[in-house]
Amino acid sequence: MARARLTELAEDVVGNGSEKVLTKDGASYVALVDARRLDYYHALKVEHASLMLADGAITGLQQALAGQFVSDEELDRALGVTPAP
């Protein structure tokens, strides 16, 4: 019975292109999502990470062009590295 219901829900998700959120104790627990949409979500996550890295690089370049640098000691502390002797 549960297998039949899960199949029915999965077919609804794929057929209608909508997600189904299953709850536990009244709170969202898991979701059924079309696999193509999940692939899209994963691609968005990768793209977002790339954009964040690019934004950080741009900020760093702008700071360098403005003459804003940190000392080697500050960098070591920020990275949690033991300074070289």
C-alpha cells in the first residue's frame, strides 16, 4: 500500500512538475522532487558558489587597487597558520 501511494505521489510530481513535501510531527521532513528539477537545483548551487568566489575575488582586487593590504601576521592569524620562524 505504501509503495503504491509513493508511486502515485511520484507520478503526480513528474506529471505536474510540482514538489510534494512530506511532514513529520507537523513539520517539513522530506520532499519529492522531479529528478530534472533536482539536477537544476544542484546546478544553481554550483553557479551560486562560483558567483560568490568571483565576488570575493573582485572585492579583493578592489581592496588591493585601493592599497588595502593585511600584514603577513594578520593573514596567518586569519588562516589559523603558525607563522614561519
